[in-house]
Amino acid sequence: MTLNALRQTAEAMVEPGQGILAMDESTPTIGKRLKAVGVENTEDNRIAYRTILLDTPGLGESISSAILYDETIRQSTAEGEPFPELVKRQGIIPGIKVDTGAKALALNAGEKVTEGLDGLRERLEEYVGFGAQFCKWRAVITIAEETPSRACIEANAHALARYAALCQEAGLVPIVEPEVLINGAHTIETSYAVTVETQRQVFEQLYRQGVQLEGMILKPSMVISGTECPQRSGVEQVAEATLRCLQQTVPAAVPGVAFLSGGQDDVQATQHLNAMNQMAAQRSLPWRLTFSYARALQNQVLETWRGDASKAEQASEALLHRAKLNALASLGKYAPEMEHAAQRGAR
Ligand code: 13P
């Protein structure tokens, strides 16, 4: 696999006017989401739900790529179509989450390090066989009184870089996701400082491991006030701080930045992305800025479906609306009135 092929995939993943659908929840995590809408976490229900997402007519217009979970890439729909085939039929690039989760970091209370490097080379080979073209690995950085520690930032940055190198060796584009959690009472200024430090470390480690920046995607969190912070950050403030943070830390060779939603509500996540792209149009920024949301794309789908097969079509429409609004935001062309138009359309 040449760098050129990796670069082509990475660029297609951040195609202007498109974003990434993250649907790589592990079985316990999807279980939480299903439980919240009264649905049991059975294999059949997971298949039914993920079929609604991926079989949405026209999804490929706003969605360039979909991140699948290990279970899903091996499964088929109730009609017998393998999920990776369904994804490709929609004109969407299939990818796979390959980390095995964030575990407690030894000797550092309250902090986590993401695992999954052991045996990864062999697993990647298998995923290539299933048609995957890119991977995802999420590291978690927690802001609290005494954290994050250097130990946590360095261990996670190092693991991300080793994962990314293995992906590129296998011809897969790594999505590098250092998530600074939104949970906590921290201000936007603290979020900025921690995110700058984290991303600096991540790019330092990527450089040391020889990762080709043209063939990767960064999936960062936005710079935002913590959920318990009394001073809530405004849309312009988040957009300004996040862009500034990217400018301080992300080399120009990276083709695209695809944000996670991180627990922001759906509309907020769209507004922030839109504001950043509007500001980006005034500056000459080297990377495309788009979305790679899970919750902020799926919340309404789950709420609408609630396990009722007769609501499947309406649930698909909810996904399509949200995906389109985010696709417009990735071009800086979203407007709040479109929310109401979308709701009317869904009724
Ligand atoms: P959220 O958009 O729900 O934060 O999830 C992003 C993610 O990392 C899943 O791949």
C-alpha cells in the first residue's frame, strides 16, 4: 500500500459536504443506549437497529464513511446482506473500531489508558479481509482537580501512535481520537490548555513512530466548558477556541479533522461545526473540518424507533435529517431555521 492510496482514502473520508457516521458502540455501550429507550440488548435488536442506520435511503450523500464495531462487520442484516456489503452499496467507506476499551491506568487514580495493541497486526489483516479501509482508536483524557497527569497523556499518545503505525502498515487509514472528556466543572480555558497539551503529545508520538500524516484523520473533541461549569461557553467561543487549538497543534499535512460529539446535544454539535467552518472560510486553514458523531447523529433515531418496527422508516428519516444538517455545517451552510424545517418534514 502506497502513501498515495492511504491519502486517497483519507481525503475521501473528509470529502467536502460529507462526514463520518460513528456506530462502533461496543456491546455494553450499545446496551446502555438501547436500554434508555426500553429495548433489550439482544443480537437481533442490535442487527435491527444497525440495519435502520445503514439502510437509510440516500445516506451516502451526507455520510462518507461509517465506523463499525467488530460484531457488526461480521454480521448480516435479517435479509442476509453482510453489513460491509450494505455499507458499500450505499457508497459509504467501511471502517472499524479496533481498540478494546479504556482501562484504569495503573498508579493514576481516575485516569484511563486505551488497550488493544496486543495481536493488533493479525486483527487488522482480518478486518482488511472484511473490506475495512480505515480504523478508529479512542483515547480518553479526564479533566479533574489533579488530572490529567503527564503519565496519562503520554501513555495514550504513545498507544495511539503505535496503533496508527500498524494501521498504515496494513494499508488502513487510522482515525486518531484523543478525546478530552466534557464531564467536569472545568472552564473552556482549562479545556483549551489540556487539549493543546494532548494534541501536541499525540503529534509528537505520531512523528516518532513514523506515521504519515497525509494518510490519517484526527478525531478530536471540541474545546468547550465542562458540563458542570457555571460559565457555559457560547457557540462562537467554542468555535474560536477549537480552531485556535487546532492551529497550534495540527500539522498542515493532515487532510482532515472529524470531530466527535462527546455528549453535546445534537443541535449544539451542529452549530459548533458550522461556526468553525464559517470562520475557516475567512482564514486559510489547511484541513477539512467535519463530523464523526455517534450520539449527536443517533439520539433522535433511537428516540423515534424505540424498538418498534413500524417506526423504522421514521427513524431513518431522523438520521437523514441530522446527517444532512451536519453535512451543511461542514460547509458552513447550516442555519437554525433548518431545524424547524427538519422537524416539520419528520412529522
Ligand atoms: P460521540 O460522538 O457520541 O462522542 O462518539 C464519538 C465516538 O468516538 C464514537 O466513535
